[in-house]
Amino acid sequence: MAPKAKNKSAQREPAVIDNKEKDDLWKQHGLEDVYFQRGAIVNFWTVLGGITVAALLTQLANLINEIQKGRWHLLLYFLTAVMLIVHSWVQNLWGGLVLRVKVTMLHTFILLMDLICLAAMCLQVTNPLIFFAAGGFYILFAMFLIIYLMRSGAMVDLTPERVEGNKTTLWTFLVFMILCFGAVANLFWYPSMNAEIGWGFFSLLASIAAMLMHNQGMKQERKDLGIP
């Protein structure tokens, strides 16, 4: 019986790996690094995205009070914020899948600033002037992000047509950004409920248009890259 106990004890002993083999394991980099960087970026956005959702939820009580006062149009700004949160999450998740997005200081900074601006929009759904000011900077950093991805080689796997499509997206975002700052000027110099209603419809329709544009691009990239 004693030898059997000895064998069981020996089986439970962990395998010994010498220091050289450990060093070799640390030096191995490949597919697991791609998974790690993709996961890290998605997790980073998920944490910040959760903050934007929490920021939006803090404004529900203020929104209900304002609607009861007759400012029903503020619901348009709330819905715009919801659309942008969804669009931003899908866009970054999809980018992590199809682009060669690497963990870098510059990419992280641009993404952080973009989501801070989105959180500011969520906190100001009852204040259209500040909402559009934050929205203008949100679009600006979104443009910086596209330019960074184009110049860093992250889009190397996309077809030339899709890369050109991102250039079109840049011009579209530029128009949206100018209109956002135009809304700030209008609401600052000529504040009125009609102006808030008009710009509210614009913000909602623009956010829907951006989602449709990106969804169309995703469909094409699925086909180009053979993604199920």
C-alpha cells in the first residue's frame, strides 16, 4: 500500500519548468497578442460606455420635470444620446474586429476624449446649447480617431473602396460638426423654444443617419472579409 501512496503523491507534484523555458514563454508573441489588444480596447470602451449610460440615467428626473413644464422636445436630445451610445459601442466593437487596432497612447487618448464628450452630452440633455457644444467636440474627436486609424495602418485589410468610404465619412462628420457649432451660436444669440425644437430634430435625424451609414459599411466589410 505504501508504494501506491507514494505514486499518488508524485502525480500531484507540479511540473517543474526551468528558468530558460519560462523566459522563452515570455518571449513568445503572436495570435494571443491580437486577442489581448482587441479585448483590452473593447473592455476600455465598455467601462467608459457604462459611465456614459450612468450619466444619461442621472438626467431622467430632470428630463421628466422639464417635459412636465412643456419642454417635450428635450426628449429628442435624450433619444439622440441613446443613439450615439449605441452607435459608438458598435463602431468601436466592429473596429476592434476588422481593423488592426493596437494599444497605443494616442489611440487611447483620442478614444477617452471622445467618450468624455459623449458623457458631457448625456449630462446636458436638458440644456441644448451645452449639448451641442459637447456634440461638436465629440464629432471632432471622432474625426481625429478616423484619421489616426487611416494613418496608423489599421485599415490595411480593408478594400480601397472602403478606405475611400471613410474619407467620405470624414467630410460628412465635418458638416455635422459645423452644424453643431452653428446650433451653439444660434441658441446663444437667439434662444427660443422653436430653435430648440428644430435643432432637436436635426440632432436625432443626424444620429440616425450616422448609424445607417455605419451599418451599411459593416455589411460591406462583412462581405469583403468573409465575416459570418
